[in-house]
Amino acid sequence: MSGGRYHYAYQHIGTLADDLEAELGRTPAEPPPDARVWSRERRGWIEGEEAAAVLRAVDAERAWLVRVLRAVGKAAHDVEWVDSGDYGPGDEVEAIRAVRALLERAP
């Protein structure tokens, strides 16, 4: 059967990771000096180098999220295949532990 128990939901997780990663590639390494971002906390615009620093930090956080999503997608895949009878019970544990390890190392 090759999966299907959960309607291949793991594929959506992988697609999200792919889409986020593609967006990361569009952000310039050094945002322009006239960069500005809205600060919900300040209720106003942040500009210049401060805005560039925010954008760099956002990219780093999103890159981490992509890594987590890829690990979660692998775990979801393995769980789905175990529950569909394509893998044996316990074959999903390594992937689940990989997710746990990523989250335990989170800043």
C-alpha cells in the first residue's frame, strides 16, 4: 500500500519546508540600507541596519524551522508507513527521536 493511513499528510509538511526554503534563497545576503520592517512591539517601523539585523535573524530562524519541518516530515512519513503496514512497528522510532533531539537543542 505504501502509506496512505493519514492521507499522505507528511507530503504537505515536506512541501511547506520546500516552499520556506525557496523563500530563504530570495532574501539578499545583505539587505539594502533602506530596508525597513514593521515592529509590532514598537508599533512602528524599524529602519536601516537595525532592520537589516532583524531580517538576518528572521532568515536564521526560518532556516531552523525548515530543518525541523524536514525532520518532522520524515517522522510523519515513517509513522504513516508503519501504521499502513509498509514498515514494521518500531521503524518510526529513530525518526521521532531525531525530531526530539532537534527540539531539545533548540535555543
